[in-house]
Amino acid sequence: MARISASVYTSHVPAIGAAMDLGKDHEPYWQPLFAGYEPSKQWLKDNKPDVIFLVFNDHATAFSLDMIPTFAIGTAAEYQPADEGWGPRPVPKVVGHPELASHIAQSVIQQDFDLTIVNKMDVDHGLTVPLSLMCGKLDPKEGAWPCPVIPFAVNVVQYPVPSGKRCFQLGQAIRRAVESFDQPLNVQIWGTGGMSHQLQGARAGLINKEWDNRFLDRLIADPAGLAEVSHIEYVREAGSEGIELVMWLIARGAMADVAGGPAPTLKHRFFHVPASNTAVGHLILEN
């Protein structure tokens, strides 16, 4: 049977992708951030999965305000990098895993989560920046991402958005779905977005390092308690875009300890500010 071997958590700041694409990753402003992901790139090479289930949010590219699914799973064979207004990122296309994605959709819907099935969409920086951070810069004409990716989009842009508790429960349903798949696949689940940041209004530029690091502490040691944090606390303490962190709870809910297994092993932890007025957080947990 398939299994979830690890979870990865990372911010997906668009400027990070631009810095990589423009060759600015060694500049003094950016170098400390990218240095924090060097251990992660080696870890991924040493622990290459068969499939990555990547939780992200679309930024009005695949979905507009005309139609906003709360949870949407990509079941296509491939996904092109989205044009977010300045041309698509120069990164490889994302190859999907339709068979596993369709199985997860079937299983999770039967567990009473209503998913939107997406058979065609482009994927924006929310998905490609985490891949770039973990895999390094790849030439789309010569390289490819290391394995198939199943995109899982969550609405954290337009209220109402799902609660942390609902996301945590969804992660548990995804773990059960993966474990019921009848092929011996090694699956990693990634949660992306955050950390504290606000892009508009009187509090634009807000970063709350203390709250962010408490979030990381609790994500490791007390995920069930963290899942009870209210929307208003995310917005008050982590800024309006800090609500993206509920997506990390989907990945955390899929880990074995939540279902009574042993605690995960922390392989890497990194935190850095600022990256384009945003706090960047990163964890790797192994089952």
C-alpha cells in the first residue's frame, strides 16, 4: 500500500521565485534565505518520493472571484506554470499523477469532504516556488521536477475560508486515502503559504516573529491544539495573509502520530525575515 513518509512546510513568497529566475539568489539580501534551504535540497535528493501531494492556494490565476472552490484537487496529467501578469515562470511543467489523485478524490469525498475536481488548470507561484526552493533552479528545456505532483488548492483568499480544525481533519482523511491506494508509493505531503504577513491596509508589512515561532513549536508538538486557533487570531497576530497557515495543518494532519503512531522526526527547521515584507518559515518532518 502507499504511505506518507514525510511532510514539508514552507512559505511560497512570489519574490523568492523572481529572485531565483533573475539570478539574484546570491545577492546579500537573498543569500541567507536560500542558504536555509540547502539542507532541504540535499534531504529531498536523499529521500526522493514517488509523488508529492502539494497543498497551496491559487492567487486568482486558475480560479477567479467568479468561482472559488474551498478545496480543489488536480487530477490532470500535467499542469503548466501560470502567467501571473509578467509571463510564466521559467520552470518545468508539473507532471501529475491522475491515478492516485482520482483515488484520493474518491476516498476523501466518501469521507464527507466536498472536493472540487480539476481536470485542467495552470499552477502559480503558490506551487512552483516551494518546488524551486526544495529542488533548486531547473531549466524547463532540460530539467524536470523530481517526481509527479498532485496540486491541492485551498481557498484562503476570499472569506469564508476553512477553519484550521477542518483543514487538520482533512489531512487525516488524505492520509487514510493514501494508505488505501493499492500501489507501494512513497508519498510526501507539503503544506505551503505564510508565515506572518499583510500586504495591504494600515498594517501592511506586519511581521510577528514571536507568534510565527510559537506556531512552528506547536505544529511540531501540539498540532491538535494548534488546529483550534481561530481565524481572528491568525489575522490579528499574523496579518491578513497569515491565514494561509491553515494549509500547513492539512499536511500535519496527515502524519502518523495524529492517528496514534509515533511522533515525527524533525529533520530541518528554518525561519527568516524578511523576504519581500514576509516572514519565511520551513519545516521537514519524517514519519
